[in-house]
Amino acid sequence: MGMLRRAVIAAVCGTAVSTAATAPAQAAPAPTAPAQAAPAARGGGLDKAGPLSWRATPSGTDARLRGLAAVSRTAAWAAGTKGTVLRTLDGGRHWRDVSPPGAGELEFRDIEAFDARHAVALSIGEGAASRVFRTDDGGATWTESFRNADPRAFYDCMTFFDRRDGIALSDPVDGKYRVLATHDGGRNWRVLPSDGMPPARPGEAAFAASGQCLVSAGSRDAWIATGGAAASRVFHSADRGRTWTVAEAPLPAGDPARGAFALAFRDRTHGIAVGGDYRAGQPSPKAAAVSRDAGATWASAARPPAAYRSGVAWLPHTRTVALAVGPAGSDITVDGGRTWHGFDSGSYDTVDCAPDLGCWAAGERGRIGRLALSAR
């Protein structure tokens, strides 16, 4: 793993050095590339940007895949529209449809995997459309462990602190975000008291765009990304969702389509937020921000991504390298989120990296890519 880590970092650094000399700070969003386009699907300008790329893998579906869980370089889960859940065990060469039976009308937006056999999937929507399913046998069978009975609730995303403890997030009910908790790996859930949750602002909500509006780091810390109101905000809990603090983040706001869409924390202190305006063609001049104090304060990236980004992930075993994706392209940072550089023009909604540096991205029309080093 050490050799691969050094190779990936070298590729990323080469990409950053090259693009820093060629790309303007606020370049126009790159055009969306079809799943099998060339060369964009293999890297979108890698002749200039370096050898890092998303290598397209044949998913066998046209579902939009916004849920993603990287287990390793060879194993990963993806979930999306039409009740679709996919799993690969061979690095993406083959994806098996392991969708829960009878879930065709549901829209999965998040999936969390403990390994190649155990996973928990969340479907979104008002009322009973928000559900949680769990599998212990690689998707051969599923158990529905939660079905939302409150028509006012709309669950967006979830996160796990370990194999047993996790939480899921609903948009505000009675003026406060609702948090659902499990202590047995997603088999049973209960709504947490809202006493420790700060009030939501008018029009505020979380975005179910990538399964990353609720994230965690370590055994107790969690964060929520919000938008749609006068300011983008990030909520932080240090006690697994029982109490929360909140801070404003300098991402686009003031419109239902704008806000902080995704978060990634490499530890309980260092975080990255990405977002913008999800409408195609709309500018997102401050699409990324960084925090070095557990989300208490946020600073705009000096050189943000060129357009709206919906997903972000840290590269494991590094302190400064992260990836961001969106419908208009992908970016990397090698300085902890201060400056970003594009490396792929393909459309992806979400990104996730496993501890062995297996990084995956997924999005529209069944598009799934695995991070790869291209030959030079």
C-alpha cells in the first residue's frame, strides 16, 4: 500500500503543478461527458493535467447512482434510483445487481458498508418513501429496518461511527433537523430528542445529493451540511448526535438551489465543505471551504473548484490530498482544500475512498469510475 500511496500522491501533485500553470481560477464549467466518452471519461484533459483519472467501469444500469461506499480497491457498493443497489468484488470489472426485492419505486441516496457483505442503504422521500434496509450477506437478502411514518420528515443521508453506532438525518420537522440513531448496526432505529438541536432557518434543508450531507470522523463527532437559506451552515455534534452547535460557511446561499452539499473530515479537526448552485450553467464562485477547528469556523478556498461540486473525500493516509466531484467535473487538492485543480470533465455525483486507497466515483446514467493512474 505504501508504494501505491506514493504513486497516487506523485500523480496528484503532478496534476496540480500542471493545471496551476494552465487553468484560470474561475474557468467555465467543463461540459458533461458521456459515460464512455474518450478521452474525457478516461481523464478529461489528462495530456495537460497528468496521469490521474477516473477509469469507467461497466455498471450495467442507467440508474443515477448517488450512494457510494468504498470498501477497498476491489470491493465497493453503489445505490441510486429505481431501487438500485450494486456491488463489485473485482475492481469494477463486474457489478452485480443486489437490489432489495420490491424496491423499484424507491430512490436510494446513501449506502454505508462495513465490508463486502454487510451494508445499510437509505432511500429518501416524504413519509414512507424514507426507509432503511440492511444486508448481512452481500445483498442476497435484505431486511427493512426502518420506515418513516411521519409525513413531515424527509431523510437525506446517514453515517456510522463504527459497525454498531450510526445516525440518519431528516430535514427539519417542527423547526429542527431530526436525527435517527441506531446502536446495533442499523437493525433498529429511534428518533433522538431535539432539545440539543439549534433551530433551522427559514428555507433551510440538507441536500440528498451524494450521501455526504451527514458525515462523521472518529467515534463521536458528526457534521451536517445545509443550504437553501440566507447562509450555508455546518452543524457539529461531539456526542453522536445528541447535541449540536452550528456555524455559517462561506458557500453560495440565498436560494433553494444553493448551499453546502457535502462534507469530509479526515479527523475531528480538519474538514472540507463543497457545494454551490446545482442548476446547470449557474455560477458557483465559492464552491469549497475549509475548517481547521472541527467546523467552528470556515474559510473560503483560495482557488475553489470551477463549478458546483456535490461530493468530496479525503485520500487516505495523506494529510492534504482530497477529491471533489460534480456534474461538471472532478478536482483535486494537495494543500488541504485551499486550492483545487480539475483533472476530469466527466459527470459524477459522489466519491468515496477506502483505507487501501481504493477511490470510487458514481453518478448519472449508471456511471461508476475507479481512480487510476494512466500510463504516460
